[in-house]
Amino acid sequence: MPHQTSVLPEDMISPVRDFPKVRACLFDMDGLLIDSEDIYTFCNNVILQQFGRPCLPWTVKAQLQGRPAPESAEIFHAWAQLPISREDYLLKQAALQRINFPTTQPLPGVAGLLANLTASGTHIALATSSHAVNFKLKTAHLQPLFSHFAERNRVLGDDIRIPKGKGKPAPDIYLLALKTINDELTAKGQKEITPEECLVFEDSVPGVEAGRRAGMRVIWCPHPELLKIYRGREHEVLAGITGMSRLPDEVEQAMDESGAKGRVVGRPGKIGDGWAELLFTLKGFPYERYGIEV
């Protein structure tokens, strides 16, 4: 189901702050750039129905989105209670995904957004929890779209540079995506980009939290069904304080010791702080609001 265009309530739009111009845009992939989240749901439901289980509800799916596969699997199987081993489930799931992932299509507004950002000279990088095998299945037929992301600026879920247990909602994947850009700039003798100069694009709640914890501004463009689940809690999602993170209090406190200009890296935001915005579609993106000239 495609993202729907709607009118934004004023309090869901980032209020004007003295933010620097956005120099880099960092993108999630599943459910944000391409319609693969619906395919994940379809594949899961086929298996669930084979064993007389109900279809995957969005209350559960919302907890799976954006997370690394091992964490998602723990949540899914705790709910599903299937009468087969996890190994058998993975075999069935992989078979269905091999058939269906190559049918992914870009979501509305994505092609134009990436083309405009590239033309404007804005740096872009990919930060997806998808591992390399699934990434290839989902994107091999969409090379014109994904050619906007240089190989060196693609950070996948099984990237060995991401510490174990540090997938979304931890900030590591977005900080690493920014590092891939800054490594290029440093090599060219150019000024590095700060987290505050980055704009993260996400559809998932853990992903929004990851972006906020990275000290970056965030666009949340959720699936319509996910938005229904969080109706009335949108401000919590935008602040990154829905409770998705499992970081203990002492680790949260330690993270306060290091940060970037404007916000502390590692900590979520605050309600109404202007660092995140809800959009129902990526069509007609408000470039001017972020200092991007197209």
C-alpha cells in the first residue's frame, strides 16, 4: 500500500530553529525507498496461515521494522509460536523472499527526491538493516534508483563495522553512514559534515530513534498502517522516546559525556524540539526548509 498524501498538522512540522544547512541525507531502505515492507508482511503471512496462525498484526510488525534480523526474529517467534523450528521457518521464508523481493518498486516521490538531491550536490548514503543477500534481491532490478548511492556509501545490516547488538535503534549505523561520507571529504581536504548537518529519512520507529540518537535531524515517513498504531503518540516517535531502545540507564548516562554541536550523540530528543518532522509522502519534499537548493 503506497504512502498517502495528506495535510500535515502544524505541530508535526519541524518548527523553525537556527539549524545549519543540511549537507548530507542518510536513508533507510525498506518501506522508505521501496515497498519491501509489504512483501515482508506477505511472506510472513503465507507461513503463518500454513500453520493456522493469524496474520501478522501491525502492533507486532511495528516492533520488527528497522531492527537487525536476529532481534526481529526474537520478537516475531515469541509472538508467532509456530510448531516448527526456526531453521525450518527461515528456509520457508527465504524461499518466498527469493521469489518476491525481485518485485520491489520505488515508493512515491523517491526517484525524484534522490535525483534532486544528487543534482544539488547534497551528499547521500544508505543505512539499511537488510543484509547483503536480501539487499541484492531487492535492488538488482532497480539499478537506476540505487546508482545514486555509491558503493562506499552503502551501509548494510551485516556490515562488520557495526558492533554486535548495535543495530537500530542504536545510532551506530547512521554514524557509520556519515563516516563513509566524511572519509571522502577528509581525503579531499574538505570540511567534514557534523551530525547536526545530516537529515535522516526513516519509516520505522526504531529507525527514527536511531537517527535522533545519532544527533541528526529526522524525517519520519511511515506506512499508513504504522501511523495508525502510533496515533496520538507521534510526538514521542519524533523525539525518539517510545521505549524501543534497550540501553541500560548507566550506558545512557555515559553517552552524555560525548556529543556533537547542538545535541548529545547517543541520547534521544525531546518532544517538540524541532529536530524531526512527520511527512506522509516523499512527493513534493520541502527542500527549502532544510536549506537544500534544487
